[in-house]
Amino acid sequence: MTFPNVAGEFPLASVASRPRLATDVPGAVDYTGQSRAQLYKDMRTGLLPAYKNGARTILFYDDLDRYMHALPRAKFKPVGDDNHTDSADAHGARSR
């Protein structure tokens, strides 16, 4: 049996399924842009909750979102700062 398509309604086949709840470490690297090593370091220190399913490490997207939002905000020097030094000193080189 086929139902008529009513204007403004989508056919059932186009209804999106529930997105994934969790991912593995390679998926978390893609999702967050953090390195694998950094994610494992933060898992070991407890900053990023992780779960095990056998040998597989599972990370929930909600935990990844909280982890990323908890990162410290970057601080930059104001634009037009007249107290700057030459470019070698600005990059950490010592003048002689």
C-alpha cells in the first residue's frame, strides 16, 4: 500500500536516523582535531572520560563536547601593541 505524498511532508525513507552516541579514538581525533597522543594523555589524567568495550576504547560525543569546551581560551596580544620587539625576539630568540 502506498500513501500519497502530502505537500510539506517528507517520505519516511528520508527521515534521519539517530546519530551515533559514541566513537572510538580515531573518530575522536577526527571529531575534535586533537592528536591521538593528547587524547590518551587527557584520558589518563581523567580530563576526558573513556570507556572500554573489550580492547576498544569508547568516547561519548557528549563527553568530547564538554572536553573541548573546557579547554582554556587562547590569549593574544592586543592589535597595535607598540611595545613589540623585533621578530627574532618575538619568537623567543635572545638578543646578544
